[in-house]
Amino acid sequence: MSRDSTQASKQRRRSDQITLSQVAQAAGVSPITASRALNHPDKVSESARTSVLEAVEQLGYVPNLVAGSLASSRSKLIAVIVPSLINTVFVEVIKGLQETLEAEGYQILLGNTDYDLDREYQLVRTFLGWSCSALITAGLRHNHACQTLLNNWDHPIMEVMELGKGMDLNVGLDHVAAGRCMATHLIDQGYRHIVYVGARLSQDYRAGMRYEGHKKVLQAKGIEAPLVELDTLGSLQAGAESLQQVLTLYPQTQAIHFANDDLAAGALLAAQRQGLNVPGDIAIAGFNGLPLGQHVTPQLTTILSPREEMGRLAAKELIRRLSGKNVYRRQHDVGFTLQVGGST
Amino acid sequence: MSRDSTQASKQRRRSDQITLSQVAQAAGVSPITASRALNHPDKVSESARTSVLEAVEQLGYVPNLVAGSLASSRSKLIAVIVPSLINTVFVEVIKGLQETLEAEGYQILLGNTDYDLDREYQLVRTFLGWSCSALITAGLRHNHACQTLLNNWDHPIMEVMELGKGMDLNVGLDHVAAGRCMATHLIDQGYRHIVYVGARLSQDYRAGMRYEGHKKVLQAKGIEAPLVELDTLGSLQAGAESLQQVLTLYPQTQAIHFANDDLAAGALLAAQRQGLNVPGDIAIAGFNGLPLGQHVTPQLTTILSPREEMGRLAAKELIRRLSGKNVYRRQHDVGFTLQVGGST
DNA sequence: AAAAGGAATGGTAGCGCTATCATGACAGCG
DNA sequence: CGCTGTCATGATAGCGCTACCATTCCTTTT
């Protein structure tokens, strides 16, 4: 009877957005049938389904995902937390994740910790509040509060980048082994005075792990393993500057093992500008396998890490888990490849 | 009386997560007061506030943002839609956005269209369903459905990357002018046989706009403006390969104006490998001002576009608008800078 | 023919939070 | 002393959707 809402005691609808009930009414079915037509199409008759879809089209209905998530306590959101977007490595992992997750209808909620574990905790708290269906985070290190919070969370957690025993799922590579690999290569090439150069190893602790591997190999041969730690972020510029610094501190240096390709390429290009011969005067090695390294002359010796692949695999495994399938392995090693160029 | 829920007719709580009501009970206040203590701290007495915060701490309460958003039809989510993550340009804009938005407590919902406007429409639909408080999208071109959908949406919309009359807010630069700028520089340097090389200009239509500017300048001088369009994405590799192609198609070429620095740097490095002198045999220019261009020899002539700055400014203007302040200008030109290196 | 099973649909009651209005307490005012 | 205004708090009623159970109608089984 009271069609018009003049008395409308407690009207609260702010936006005049179309609701599922209106769609249902237009389609001549109950709201719950309309809901099913959209979310479980196989559970309604074809006639109901088509009339609902028509009504959706006609009214321009946009499902309120917030309401849906609250009612079902599920969502198609996946939280992705990385320490930095400046470092292209993480971006490439995100790329791989994004590609795979979006294809399955998931949306990415992106967070950046700036290498701050407390910040990470705050982000995790916020993201859990969105009842994400999973969380992907870069690295195995978290602060205590974060650890407890996540332990009590009953959704999949995927830790990427480095290999190890995580909280739940893990896709990554063994950075210590990568460091050993490159150090071994340098020694095999006959170099004995080898410096490792990294940038902010306390933040980029994976580069620190590579140094650990590097050091072990050298020490096993009775060789010193000097470390030069830069206080800037890794970049071509920083690499160029570090070259000078290394040669001043350790004039006998024959080879430099850089923590990443940006540094290494920066140093290589700087060496050329200074008329130094690579690898004759100084050998240079990097890590990551960025395209840039293949385009400089001589080509950069580096370790190729499958970053996008890591993202894709992580996403795939996560989806597997989310769709209720059995997970046989929680740890996945994506490996790495030594790429020998002319720079060593 | 009935404290235990044995008969529990229609219990539906799936997760045993702490709710605000439990916090309120522990703090000895009503749920609404607890809500206020957390969201409008100045609207409750200090005693209430502290006891609520204590209870939150003690119980490890994590606010359910989904429920909050539904009730208030507001959220701290901001949708960000870009055409690609492979192109670092967009990533840098995201970086700028992210930095500024996260500092203000906003979360980013990230979408990638893969240069497909229909995909963009789908993403927009989905994101509107999350009742985002704003939407940021790269570019001014959208399909019709998307346009209508967004016109009826009553939240701020920010279109970035290129300058022009958008739907709402806009931060970007004039790509036609940038193309003109570089073409003028090349002509001033005395080059007359100039080829423009771009990759998939129908997708990267902003590179196409730069070509338009380039062409106009050349034609005004009565010079031909040949275009070589590559079918791959812009990359060092593609740039290296295109060099050959250009020299075969247009043997007289004196200068190549590349659509971006990746292509240009790839070509420059390839030229060096082939023993060609840059700029003596062939001059090379790019666009973007990537760090790489400053580290090759000779330095790459390019146009510096303030990408992170664009993201930061866009985020700032958006926040301004979201906090209800007056917006005086809807369009913001971030400009560009010609960087002359030794390559032209 | 009666019982049992299945498919399509709907009614009801929340999900956890906040907007709205109502209340009571107390200060300031003429 | 009543009147108005401000402040802190609370009761109530949703936000738009879906889980859960119930109902109906039809097909299959013994």
C-alpha cells in the first residue's frame, strides 16, 4: 500500500544505486534467486537466469561487492605486500601475480612496506579487515605481532622471493646458494681479489644472504671476502660511484660481485667511460638477469632469477589452494641460472 | 540468561573473530561508543576512549572494514587502473600515487587492462562494487559503457598521463607538444632525414600523439616524416632490432626519434656493437628520461617526463578533493624537459 | 500407489558495522 | 526556576547481500 516513502521514518540509502532487489523485482523473481542467477548460474532455471541477466543489463546494475563479502565473509580480494616499488624485482613479481590472479577474477590490494616491518604489520591488519581471501607477502621475515596475527588467520598465506620454511605456502629461490654459485664462478675464472658490493643489506637482506654464500665459498678457499656496503639504494648511479670507492679501498681488486644488475651495469658503464677494460682491468658480475645486462658490451655475467615466473607460480599455487585442492608441496624452488657474459 | 548458544537456531558466524561488540562489552560501553572511540576519537570522553583502546589491544581486535564500508557506504579504497605493468612508466606513476595515498591511509586496488578498453570497463565495474572513494585511471580514452558508468558515479575520477579535457580531474603532460619539441631539436641540429620509431602505436597511443607532433614540425619544413611501427612491445631488444630495419628501409636516415628510451637505448647500444658512430653515423633520441639514458655513452638525448611527480600530484589533488576542499583547477600540466645528450 | 529423492524457488535472519534520532546530564542565561 | 544549548552516550534500524532452512512440484524407485 504505502508505496511512496513520504513518512519514510529512517531512510538511509545515500546513493540511488540499483540494488539486487530491484533487479529481482524487474525480473519477476525473488532477490535470492537473482543472487543465485549471478553467482551460481547452474542453480537456477534457464528462464530465471536470462530474465535476471536482462534486468541487470537494462538497469545497469553493479553488484555491491562489499555487501556480498559481508554476507558471505568471502571476497575475491588478495592482499599483496611488497617492501618497495622502486626495486623493479618486486614489480616483476607483482606483474606475474597480477596476470594470473586477475585472469581468475581476483583483485589485488597493493601495499608497500618501505622495508619497515612495523609498517608491514599495519598493512596486514588493514588488509585482514577487508577479509581478503589470501595474503601474499615478500619475504619470510615479519615482526612478532604480525606473526601472531597471521598464525591465527585461517586463510592461505604465500611468502615469495626467498626459499625457506614459511608460515604456510612459499615460492622462492635460495639466495645463499645463488651467492655461492657466483662466487664459485669467479674463483673458477681465476680471480682471487674479489669484493662484494651491496646496497643497504639490512633492508635488502636477501642480498645479504647472497653475500653469506659468497663469503663461505671464498673463505673455504682461504680467501678474504671484503664487503662494501653502500648507503643508497641500488641504482646505475650508485654502481658507478661504488666503482671508484672499491678501487680506492681495495686497489688490488680483480673482480666485483655486485648485489644486483643495476649496480653492476652502472659500474660497467662507468668503467668504460673511465677507459678501464672489463674484464681485463676489472671483472664485474651482477644478479637478477635484467635485460640491460645483455645489451651492454661486454655482456654482464649475472644470475638470472625467474621473477615473473615466481609471481605466476605463486599465484597458481594460491589459486589451487583457494579452490580447495590438495596442496602437496608447500615449498617451491624456482631456481636460478648462471649467465656467463664477457664481463668476468 | 541464555548465555550458551546451544540451541543457536541460526548461528552464522563462521570465523571466530573478535567483533566490535565484544570490544565494547570488555570496555564496558555500548558498541556505538566503541565505534566512535575508534573512528571519531574526539566525540567520546577520554575515559571511554582509553578503555576501548585497551580492550582492542587486549582482545587483538581487527576492525572489519567490509562491514564498516557497507554501513557507511564509504571506504578508504582507491582504484588504480593502468594499461600495463610491463611498461615501467606506469609503475613509476603508481609508485608516486602509492606513496602519497598510503600516507593518508588509503589502500590501492590495482587493475591492469592490458591496453584493452573492454577489460577496463570490467575492472571499473568491479571496483565500483567495492565502493571505492575514487578512481584513478591512465589515459583519457574509455569505451562508451565505461564512460556512461563513470559519468553516473558520484566520486572523484582522476585521469593521468596525458593532458586534456577529462571526465573530472586530470594530471598529465602534452604528448603532442613533446613530439614537437624533440622534432624541433633534431631539425635545429641539422638533421633532415629523420625516422620516427614506435611500438604498437594503437595501444600506446600517447606515443602516437608524440608522432603527430613530430610529423607536424617536419611537414611544416617540407620534410617527409616516415614512421616505422614495430609489432613488439618497447624493449631494448626491440630497439636493437629496429635499427637494422630502419637502415634497410631508409638508408639515408640521419636521425631516429624513438617513442621511448628503452627502444632508443637498445638501438644506441646495438649501434655501438656494430661499430656505428653515434651521432656521427646515426643520431638517436628517446623519450622518458630513464636513468639508463644518462649512463650510456654518448648520453641519450631524451625528454624527461616527471612520472613519479605525476603520480604524487594526482594523489595530492585527489586527496584535496576527497577531503572536501575546493578544487580550483581540474587540469594540471606537469610538463616535460628536453634533455640534450651527446646522441644527437 | 506410496514413499523417497531431487530441482527450483522463496522466507527469514543475519554478516558487523554506523547513521540517525533520542535521552539524560549539566552548564549558562535572563 | 524554567529554558535552551552542548556534550556524552545509547537504542534502534538498517547498509545490500547471502547462508540456511522450508516449501513446492515433479520425477524416480520399490
